[in-house]
Amino acid sequence: MKEKVAIYMPHLARGSHTFIKRQVDSMRQVSPLFLGGFNHEKLDYSRHPIYLNSKGGLLGKGRELLLWIRGVSPVFDAVLNKEKVSLVHAHFGYSGCMILPFCQQRSLPLVVTFHGLDAATWGRGIPPKKTVDRLAWSRMEALFEYASAIVAVSDHVKAQLLAGGAPVEKIRTIRIGTDVPEVQCHESERDGILFVGRLVEKKGIYDLLDAITKLQVEEPPLLRVVGEGPELSALKEVAEQNNVKVEWLGFMPMDSVKAEMRRALMLVVPSKTSRNGDQEGLPTVIPEAFSNGLPVVATRHAGIPEAVLDGETGLLVEEGDSDALAGAISKLLLDRPLAEKYAENAFRYLVENFNVEKQTTILESLYFEVGSKHK
């Protein structure tokens, strides 16, 4: 019988968490199940059992607080008894801090994956604003001490964790990865520039809108934006004021995102450090673009240079520099053979470094290593 691993997050199936679903769906050596507080139902998790500590309302909030503060959850205890869970894997550092008391009281092995903001704010000493997040913040050192293993999704995130005092012997860099087709996608008819991401400051889309106005081409192509978020209304206003042609596509399931990638000329990832210190880890949309034959223009931000090798698998510019961003976009618009060369290089790099099945096998090996130490 396969060992059972509980994947924990307070908020399950958020639309922006496709990378977590992809990793869990790729598990072959263990049997995963989900533990959480609230199911947003933006993603299909039906392949795996889901157990919720809270079902909303005041009672649900009370149950969550009992779990976070006291480590008490009759629901999760029943799951442990029924499913015989071997270990808990928390995605995001703050999730790890929230489930920490529960795991400590039951001597459950705990693996935690840090994705970006969690490592960036802790490593730079920037405390969160929300009360619940401050509770998690106060436990970070205890999390580092108790966790059996700490996973960083990029070397950049690993460096931030080390700067924040995480023990080097516990940290592993394991990328999320993406599905790799047998052959590279080649589409003869491509048009438009594609942006995929949550509409928040760190995604740098304001810089992209500004760059579109500075393109060195006669007719700027249509910008297609996949994603939703709090900045949507303001972004629409900016685009209208600057006569930037944008198709706002909203949230889309992954199959639809891939279809958009197969029709676009390029993906632009203009990420930047936000004013509250929020950063990316390594945006999984980049290897997704590589797998769909799409060249990438991006910024030298966080773990992005670990995937976009400037002048090899795409083009990089400094974050926040819309002039340089416009120049890089223009270069690929005007030189299609160069864009195709980058896409071919990127696909080869993807196969070696971002194959989700290979990366997930490495993660499962870590589970077994952790489990063997707790038997």
C-alpha cells in the first residue's frame, strides 16, 4: 500500500494554484490527499480526497482559530485515524506555521514548500500586516527547527531562506515543473502578446502596458491578459487612457491557457518586487510557455533568471524598466527566426530542468527519506 501524504493549505483550489495541482496530480509513489480550511473550487481536485476543517461561517472561523492557535482539529484527527497519514506537506511558509502546532502535538513529520512572498518577507525582515499572518510570522523560527525538510522552488528562494536563518541542511531546491510534450509545439499562425498572472503589483503589468506604448513597430500587436485580481479596474483605465489594445480574458482553466500560449507570439513576464516586499519564487507560467513553443521576455527578478537564460531561452531586462522591456519585445517582434530559436532552446532546457514528473519524483524521494527517519 502506498504511503499517504496530506497536502495542507488553509485555502484550497485557488485559481492561481494550478502549479500545486499539477505537482500533486503527478505523484505516483505516494497517495496524496488534501487538508484545508476552505475550498475555493476554482480547480478540479476531485482525483484526491479533500477534508475541510472549516465550512465557512462563524463556526468555521472558530475551528480554524482552534487549529492555528491550539493545534486542535477533530476533523483532521479523524482523517489521520482513517487514512493513516505518514506526513504533512504544507505549501507556503505561512501554511506551515499554521499547521505547526497540530503536527508538533502528534509528532507528525512536516515538509514545507516556500514559493516566494513567504521567503522574501521573512528573509528581508518585513513583517506582514494581517493579524493571522503575524501569528504565523512569530512561529517561523520554530517551523525551521521542527520541519523535517524545507523545499525552495528556486535557488533564489533558497538564498532568501538561508538569509532568514533556515538551516542549510534541511533546505532542498525542488522545482514544481510542468508537463512536457513528446515534441515541441510548432504553430505557423501566431499573433498577439500574452500575459498570464494574477493582477497584482508584483506581476509588473503596469510596466507592460507602458512598454506597449513604446514598441518600435508600426502596429503594436494585441495584448491578451489572462488572470484576475484587485488591480483589474485600474489597469483597464490605464490601458484605455494610453490607447493600448487589450483583450481581458479573466481566469481561465489550464487547458485554455495552453491554447492561448499556442496562438501567441510571445509571453511577457514583467515581475517586480512590490512595495510590501512581495516577490515571485519562479513563475510556473514560464516553463508552461516553454512547453508550448512560446519565447519569453521577462525581468531579472527572483528565480526567473534560473529559467529564462538571457540570449539563450529568452530575453531579460531589469525589473521596472519599461523602456528596456519595450526594446526586448520589439526585438522578438521584428526577428521571428530569433524568437523561434529561443523557443527551441527553451524546450530543450525545459526537458532537462522542469519536467514535472522528474521533479515530483525527487519530491517523493524526499518524503521517503523523511519518513524513514521517523519510523
